[in-house]
Amino acid sequence: MNIYRFRVLFIYLLFVVSNGAGNDAARPAVINVGALFNFNSSIGKVAKIALQEAVNDVNSDSSVLHGTKLNLIMKESVCSGFLGFIQAMQLMAKEVVAIIGPQSSAVAHMVTLIAKELQTPLLSFAATDATLTPLNSPFFVRATICDYYQMTAISELVDYYGWREVVAVFDDDDYGRNGIAALDDALADKLGRISYKAAIPPTTSVTRSDIMDIFVKIAMLESRVIILHVNSHSGRIIFNVASYLGMIGNGYAWISTDWLSSLLDSYSPLPSDMINSMQGFLVMRAHTRDSNRKKAFASRWKSITGGSPGLNAFALYAYDSVSILAHAIDAYLNQGGNVSFSSDTKLHSSNSSERFLQGMRKFDGGPALLSSILKTNITGLTGPLKFNSERSLVDPAYDIINVIGTGYRVVGYWSNYSGLSTTLPESLYSRPPNRSSANQHLHPVFWPDGSTTPPRGWVFPNSGTQLKIGVPLRVSFKEFVSRVPGTNDMFKGFCIDVFQSAVNLLPYPVPYEFVSFGDGHKNPNYTDLVNMILAGKFDAAVGDIAIVTSRTKIVDFTQPFVSSGLVVVAPFKKLNSGAWAFLEPFSPLMWGVIVLSFLTVGVVVWILEHRINDEFRGSPTRQFITILWFSFSTLTFSHKENTISCLGRMVVIIWLFVVLILTSSYTASLTSILTVQQLSSAIKGIDSLVAGNERIGYQAGSFAQMYLTEELNISKSRLVELTSPEEYAEALRVGRIDALVDELPYVELFLSSQCDYRIVGPEFTRSGWGFAFPRDSPLAPDMSTAILKLSENGDLQRIHDKWLTTSSCSQDNTEIESSQLHLKSFLGLFLLCGIACIVALCIYFTRICRRFHHASRNQVVSEFQGSNSNLQRLRTLITLIDEKKDPSKKRKKSREIEDSPFEDERGEESERSAKRNQSQISRDGDSD
């Protein structure tokens, strides 16, 4: 058996050794790997060195490919899509298993087509276009950070500083257009937008004149936040032109994508004229983690290049691309893969003009190698090298650098995990994500104007024109807004003073001119005025403009400077208190419940006190009078009868508390009725108007008509249009209308001189007056802030007192039909008292029943049964209820009653005789 086991083990070892030897033998000695990029670009220069060093490191480390060597075949590629496509085909004809590149996103879009056909994976360290997705580019893998994340970082940076509009300057190619499209989407998520897009030809033939024409237009725009997403050639010209036009400073804010950070890292320090023209810029740079390995490579890089070009993020990603590919090839070979190419029948043709295509061969192991690349999980110079579902590196993050002096400093970081922070992103991954606005922080930034105060981000367009402010030309209530007589563009009034005071508080000048809106014969329609802003006829509207839902959908309003809402005004008549005014505080039902409660409490207390309290005993007449006297005397707390039982005292205490609340409420209500003048109106408020058929007046041009007809479904035939306060009063006086519906500020001004009318019912809408601006206007939030300052420093109230404090009516203490006190206000009190009475009675009768049970159980049964027995039990029960009990003595045992039933009968008879004698004496006393 042992010999058999030894043979089996020996055969197994031979199999393993032979299999391993076979694998080693199957490994090729050299594998061709391509690299496609522009050797002369700022990125290509550093990438070339990094790729060569990476291949040398892999080939010198036998633990990576275990004896196999990488042969790097580099092919220069321009940024042109067509030429790059041709150059990529020439590289693939050399039977490379994968290509590191392309560098250009435009070339990548073209090359992915042939890579898909020839099953050649593309591993790019610089193509950041977000539209290169696994769906349209199945063999493309991005070994750098996608532009989607960079544009998200820029949008959060814009939102952090409170900017809402930006100008985007970009190269007019796939890289530029798709990057700006991603920025547009990211800004929309933050309620921002790109106000102007300036496309620059991506060729190197673009001239200073071309850039000058573009930036002259940008200088005339309102937005002062400029996003640069260009190449280094265009960028150098842009800096020169912007400096010439005075656009470095003067309220401008510049944000550049990572192309500028690679330029700063590669050629720092830059020429003085160039670095001076980018002072205060914010620049995005791909974040790479610090490590000893990275520091060692940086030192090695410096010794290789002498410090020029410098090491930048794209060089690190190029180096890591080789590491990723080497480990993927090793995993592919370990899985039994081999390097073989075959002809593609789709490209085969006997036509001599297509012989070039006949040389193109498909890599048989392409899909397997691609799978190995996507499964990579190693640590490189930049940090963890692992791919997400979009085939981009995980944990994308950026450094935010601020150009200062001859260099720059890091003012913060952005990561897809936690947003903006001053802490290294890798230290945040162990904490729960927190993207709240309170958790977003950056260090102070030195802006192009030299200050640390963030620019406002916008100015009025430098076109020499003034803002056209539409002002309603009112014919009534001119205290709010009216045109100065003899002028066309001068206005006065409460709303005008508020607007001008708010403008004076702005930290910048606002050139504007007033333009009247209306024919001057009747008040204009304010909805039409707001629509003029939407149509572009006015830049804003100032006046008594109500903020309503339909208007907020087309314009932006400032903070309300007046609280407003619709109210109902109606005629009234004065009510004088009569002889029965003392009954008015309570409703009839309330009076009935109070009387019933007094009687109920009196009866309950009599039941509880009758057996033990002599003051509740006597003749039936006397006891009835005692019940009435006791119950109603508690109204004034003048009852003389003492309560002895605990249950009776409990009921009386709770009842006296109820009486205290009732008398206090009654006194307060009666005082109000007798001292405050009472007014009466047939209309109680908006509900009675909706339910009835009364005629309703409204102000011409107000939104009241729309609200009454569309929201409350009141027929237009019931509505009467009125134009002035005088017409209000006349229509109400002659009965042309039964009520008036208007906004509260107008009504208050109307009632200040018309003392025969009052507001009935509550304010049934809540709104306010504000100034209207176009949607997303940056002036609206600044004006809102200014209005709040006016309110806080008291200027708004002083303007109000100047124009609207003109009351001539005496301010009597009057109110419309003071409400009576109803039962529902005191239901809890009566419920509490009722529960106390019921509980006390239940306890009392429980005791009586127990005594009756003991007495009837041990009673000797008489000879005659039936009715005589039932009558005897009834007598016993009545006797127990009516008997006089001495409260000073302890309760006797029930057996003393049970000893002799005959003695009990004689005792009961004697007791009844004594009661009759006592009653006779009481009647004699009453007669005396």
C-alpha cells in the first residue's frame, strides 16, 4: 500500500514539474507593446522619458514578467484624428499586443474603431474625454482621471464661491467640446450655467489676432469667471492677450483645467512675462499620493533630465500605464494565454490597392488581455491602480493650486468622495463621506487683483447702455409709485425710494433708467409688465409688484420689501349693548350646560353627604332646597354647608375649580362686550363671498381678478373693476358692490381715510411685493441682500412712514362681532367634573351594595315567600341608603346586624318611629 501511494505521488510531481516547464517554455521571450503620442508636446516629452524608464524597470525585474521582456515600439502621432488614425494603423501592423495611448482624445475616438476590429487594447494616460466609454470604445481603458470628474470639481469650485455664470474658452475638438459639455451638465446640477462659449481652433496655426477677436467679445460680457480648457499653445497666446486687454484683475476670476498644471510642473519657473499674466489663477492638477517610491522616482527623474522638463502627473500616469500592462500580460500568460495573431477576413481582399490592409493581423488574445487589464489591483507611483465600471481609475481626486509669484501653492483638494477640503483625500476615505456645504473648505486664495476677497464674478455689460427698468404708470394709490409731473423718466413714491436706497447699498454702481409702462388712464396689468422682462423689453421692473406663483415661473424676484395679501373690505354697522348684554358672553347651549352642571353637582354632593351629614338631612322639601342652595351658591363660593365625606370633598374641589374658570372667562368676555365697540357686517370673510352671490369689487391691474376667478371659481359676472380709492368708497356706499377684495397695503391706505368700512375675516393669501429681474440675474440676490440691510437698519420703516402714514380716522378699539364663548372651549373642564362625579357615585354605591348583600344574605327568611320577601329586601336597601350614620364611630361588623332578624325588625320599626317624630318636630319648628 505504501509503495502504491509513493508511485502515485511521484507521478503527480512529475506532472506538475512538466506542466510548469511547459508554461515557462510557452512564455515568449519578447512581447511587442506600442506607444502612440506626440513626442514634441509638453505631455509627450515627459511621457517618452517615463515610458522608457518604466519598460527598463519592468525588464530588469524578473518578478514581474518572469523572464519575458517588453519591446516598446513608440510611434509619434499628431493630434489630428485622421492622421492619428493612419499612424495607429501603422503601429498595429507591427503586431503589438496593446497600445499605450493615444495621447489625444480626438485620435482616441478614431483609433478605438480599428482597435475594436483588431482586438488590441488601448491604455491611455492622457485621453481624458468623458465620451470615451465602454459602450462606444470597448477596447479603450483610461489610465488617468476622466474629464467628467475634473468638470465636476470645477462646478463645485464655482458653487463654493457663489458664482452662477461662467465663460468657457475651449479647443474646438473632441477634447474641448466634450469637456465643456460635461462642465455644462455639472454646473446645471449646481444651478449654474455657461453664459458664453468661446471655441478656439485647435491647430497650431491659430494667431494672436484670432485670440484677440475672441477675448474682445468676452470683455464685453457680464460674467467675469473664465474657464480655460485649451492646449498649451493656445494658452500662451491667451495669457498675453488677456494681460494686454486688462483682464488679469479688475474683478476677473480664472480657472484652468489640468493642462496648465502640467505646464507649470514641467517648465517651472516659466518666463516672467508668462507667469505675471497668470497671477491669481486657480488650476486643477490630478492628485497623486505621496510615497517613498514616488519620491525616489522624482529624485531619479531629476538626475535623468537635470530638472527640465520637470516631473508632472501625466509622466506618472504614463509610468503606471506600463506597470498595469506588464502585470496584466503576466496574468494573461499565467492563465495559459499565448501571443498569436491571425488574419482578419473582414480586411482580406485581393485588390492590390488594399494590400496595406492585408498586413493588418488580429491579436487572438485581445479580449483575455483586456480582461486582465481591467482586473488589475496594484499600487503604482500615483497610488492604487484599480479600475471602476467606467474603466477609469478609482478614487479620482484633484489638487487645487493657486499661481502666486514665480510658483504656486496648494489651496485645497477635491475628491469624488468628499468634495472640497483642505485635508489630503486619502485621509478622508476612512471616514464617512460628507458632501454638505458646511464641510466644504479651501485655504484663502490670492486672486488676480492681489486681494484675498473672492471676485463678485460678474459686472454690468461694458456696452455703454443703461438698464431699462419698467415702472407701472399708476393712476391711483400714487403714494406707492407715480411719475413726477412734467417728466418722462423720473418717478417717485414708496417703491421708488426703496429701490434707490437698495441700489445705493450695492458695492458697485448700477447704471439704469426708468421707463414707464401703461397708458396713464388706468392702472396697467402687472402680469403684462412681468412678461415684458421675459420678452427682453425691460431689464427689470420696479413697483408694487406682487410675488405670485405664475410670475415666479418666468422671472426672479428680490426679497419682499412689503408683506401683502388679499383681504375683504365691507361696510359695517355699530352694535350697542342692550338690557340682556350680560347673557352674551356664553352661547345658549353653554348656558344650558352650566345650569345642568350646577344641578348635577348639587344632587351628587347630596347623595354622598346624606347619610353622614346632618346639614343634608331633613324633610324632602328642606333637602330639595338644600340641593338648590348648595349648587348655585358655589357660583360665588358662598355655600355654608360643610362636606364631611372624602368623596364629597373631592367632587366639590373639582367643581369649584370649574366654577373659577367659568367666572373668570365670563368676566373677561362681558368686560370686552361692554367696553369695546361692537361692529356687525353681513359679510364674514372670503368664505361667505364664495358661498354667496354678492358683487365683489377689485382693483384694475391687480392679480385679484385672476385669483378670484381661477382659484376660487367665482363667476366673472360678480366682479366689478374699480380704478381708484374714491371709486371704492362710492361703489360701497351706493351698493354697487357688496365687498371689496384687494391687497393689504392698498386697503390700509384706503381705510386710513374711509372710516365707514372695515376688514372682515383674515388675510386669505400670503405674499409680498418685490422687484422683478430676468431669470438667473446676478443682480436679484444682491438687491435682496440690500433690502434686508434696509430692514435691519430701520431705513425701510422710515421710508414707509414717509409715504404711507397718513391716517385721519380715529383708531377706536373696535372689532367685528366679538365671538361668544362656546361649549367646545370648556368641554375638557366639564368632562373632568363629570368623570369625578361618576367615580364618586360608583364608589359610594359599591359600598351600599356590599352592605346590602351582607344584610340580605344572613336575614332569616319569613314564612311567606314571594312579594313579601322582595318588599322586605327593598325596605332593607332604602333603609341602608337613608339611615343616619355617625361618622365619629367606626364601622361595626356586619355580624351585629345578622344576630337576630326579629330584633333588627323591631330596631328598624323604632328607628322609623323616631324619624317620624323628628320630622314632626321639624315641621313644628318650621311653623314656629
